[in-house]
Amino acid sequence: MYTPAAADVAKLRNQTGAGMMDCKKALVEAEGDFEKAVDILRKKGQKVAANRADRESTEGAVIARVNEDNTLGAIISLNCETDFVAKNEAFIELAYELAEMAIVAASKEELLNTDFHGITVAEKLVEQTGVIGEKIEIGAFERIEGPFLGAYIHAGNKIAAITSLSSKTEGADEAAKSVSMQVAAMNPIALDETAVSQETIDKELEIERELLTKEGKPANIIDNILKGKMQKFYKENTLVHQSFIKDANQSVADYVKSVNGDLKVTGFVRVSL
């Protein structure tokens, strides 16, 4: 029976990430044919993936990356089944590599079809499903462009955010990171009141109107009260009006303006598990 050399086993492991024994068995089955052994391991991954297709992949790593000139950024979540796998160093490294690739991908579908060292990203995920034994997939995919971007990944890789500022100026690096931290922590629903959907506004007005009516407030003053209620809603739920987490005495917009009088927040994306 063919006995693979230790160097060949190590080479196969480095290329596929599979365990030493799996690599050895694949090489034995392939009778030393390296490419055939790779195919055997991939087919194993396909079988495992098929068997675990109905599993929930609610754990994972959320990674945000920005390009060198801070004008393009992306956040992806690489999902798995258990927190044990999500904390694995190789799994996190894969998530970072995929997030870098996502920066130039127009969509999740395009990312999945992107070349990953000779195979597609989708095929790599199937391969890793076979290696790890858990369902591995890309969950969220968010991409953003802007004049100057900054990212923040919360400890534990469960939440990440990217913020766009109106220009690159002195202090923009720290400002973009701080506002991204705000986005991660406070989860705003929109940039400002103009970006809140009409559906959300109507629902909030309906809830508040019903409460005021039940409290016995006169119909002729309810509309005025509702204006104040909505101003509070925007302050609590839109990014630029929220109290800045590092200094509650100023809004996020005021904080950014303190860095540079002309600086503004122009957008953000956020992903959480």
C-alpha cells in the first residue's frame, strides 16, 4: 500500500487546512496523486456541507476592512455553528482574508464567485465545512464608499461598523473610528431624520398617538406633542443626533465638527451576529 511522505502530507494540509490524518488518508486513496487527493478532500467537504445544510450558523466572526486610501470598505460575517469554531485563529484569519476581498466585490454573489487561490470562495467554504465539520457560510455582506472611511471591530468579532466622513483631514482617522464605535454600540437606524423611512415614521407616530389618546390628551394638542416626541425619537435613533458615547454633552455631529468645522458624517454600515 502506498505510504505518503510526511512532506506531502504537510503540503496538502497547508493547501487545504484539513487535518493530518485526513490528508494522509486522501493521499493513500489517491495513490500519491496530489490533485486527486485535493479533490477527495473537497468531495468530503461537499458531503459534510450537504449533511449540515439545514443547520443554523448563528455564530461566527464579523470583520470590517477598509482599503489603503480609505475610500472603499466592506463588512462580512463568516458564520459557523459554534462559538468554539468562531474563536479559532484559522477561522478568524479566513474571515479577515474574505473581508479584504469583499472590498472590491460588488455583491455577496460576486464575492462567492471570486478566485481564492485556484478555487472560488464558495468552493473554499465548502472545503472548510469538510475540514471543520460545521456549516460555514458568508452571512452578512455590506459595502460602502466615501471620501474618508474608518472602521471599528468590537472585541470578540461579533459587531463591526464603518463610517464615512466628508473629507480626509487632520484627526479624521480617530474621528471615523470613534463614530464607528458609536454606530457599533448604539445601532442607529439612519444617518439623520431625512434618511428614516416613512414606514418607520408612520409606525412611531401611530404608537405615540395611541398612547397619548389613552392618556386622555386633547385631540387639538396631540399633533404638537407628537412633534416633540419625534424630535426625541430622531435624537435617540439617528446617528448624527445621538449623544456621543465618549462625551454625552455633545451630539455626534458636534463631535465631528469639533475635529474640523467643515467635517460631516456622510454614511455608515453596521453588521452584528
